Amino acid sequence: MHLMYFTEQPMSAYPEEEGRKFGYTALLFPNKHFDPAEGARLYEERIIDYQLVEEVGFDGIMLNEHHNAPFCMQAKCNVMASILAAMTKRVKIVLLGNPLPIADNPVRLAEELAMIDMISKGRLVSGFVRGGGVESLATNTNPAYNRERFEEAHDLIIKTWT
């Protein structure tokens, strides 16, 4: 059994009443409620948390991404994965999914992931997902081609790695 750490990394520094007013906040919540200083503070807190996760003995840190959603400040999990690759020594870095249907260039994604894996000395565990409707809408990607785009991107990544 492996013990992994996961958080959505929510942008929690906006007024609660504003969040309640919108209910479901993905895609709809106005950027005017985002405070860059608070965002920087929250990213710094997460990085400190991740250092502690390794210190106390967790086996891995799991990362995901969502787009245009205050419930997840991780718009690109590979950015945080690269930071973790450099600042940790032991924990696995588990990507709960790069959403392949919205990937602009699967070969470039494969290269990025290979770099992270080398920097981490083989600790990257890379998962791929199809993503949800919010991700398709946020990136103006036609959801009708979701599966087709996923399969094509997946095949290109595997060929790039082998």
C-alpha cells in the first residue's frame, strides 16, 4: 500500500458570500475576486505543505488540473510537478492527469513529461485523462472529438517515449 497526498489547491481567498452567490463557480466566477498577492501566498503554502509531506514520510504527491475554476488553482499540473521534481528527493510525483483532448501538442507534452521524469530521477508517474466538459469549454475544444483527440494524443506520446 502507498500513502499519497492530494489537494485540489483551491483559491480560498475570496469572499464566501460571493462563492455562494454563484453556486457552481467553474467558468462563471469573475476574475475580479482573484487577488494575485493571495494567490502567491497560497502557492507558497502549498509548496511548504509538499515539503512537509515528504518529510513526514508520504510515498507520493498527487497533482491534477482544472481550468477557469477557483476550486483548483492548478491550471497546469506539469508546472508544479517540475517544481516538486527539483525540490524533493524521494516522493513519487503522480499526475492524476494531463487532459489529452485539450493538449495543443502531444509531442511537446511528451517532451515536458520526459524532462520532469529525468529531473526527478524517475519519480514521475504520469496519468492521462479525457477531462470534463468544463475543460473543453474553457479551452474552446469541441467535446464531440474528445475520445478521438485523447486516443491520437495518447498514441503520439507513447511513440515519442519509445
